[in-house]
Amino acid sequence: LATKKARTMLPDSIPFADAQRNSINSALMTQALTIRPDLLFTATEDFLHQSYRQEAMPSSFALMTKLRAAGIAAFISGAGPTVLALHTEEEEETIQLSRAGGAKFDGKSLEIASRGATLL
């Protein structure tokens, strides 16, 4: 899905409560990624983009929904088709099981870099 097309699928305005919830989740993400991984699931809940673009990316949305149903903090990256699933080592088995779900995705388990970009 091209970014330009994906942007046209978003409404001109959204309910205040949805904007508020997304803002809270954005702030929560910092805590979830640094000291509270138990908050990842809540922090990755989207109220601004994904539901509006669901029809244009049914496979990505189905995979994300399946992962979230298994308790994994999953979300669609940008305009798709990438689905990101943030998990702890304890949840790796669930990630492995979800890969066998029949969706045509290439699953990769990556570690989060503990150091940001550096100038060489």
C-alpha cells in the first residue's frame, strides 16, 4: 500500500477520545521499552490508523489480530505490509506458533539495539 494512498484512507478528523488514547499510548511506549515490558501490549494499541486501513491490508491486519489475540504486542508498521511484534524472550514460543498460521509473511526475530545511532 503506497503511503500516499494510505493517507487518503484516514478521516479528516477523529474523535477526541481516540487522539487522547493514542497520545497516552505513545508516552506509555517509552516506559514499556525501557523498564516496563508488561505495558507493551497496551502501548501498541492504535486508535488513529489501523482500523481505517484494514480493507487495504487484510493479510497484515489478520496477522496482527491473531498476534494480539495471543497477547503479543503487535501492530502494523506505517502503511504496511510490515507487522511488528514486540515481545520478551518468554513470549518467543508464541511468536513461533503464530508464524505457522498460514499468512504469507517472512517472520524474523530481531533484538532491540541497546545503543542508539552512533557517529563513526
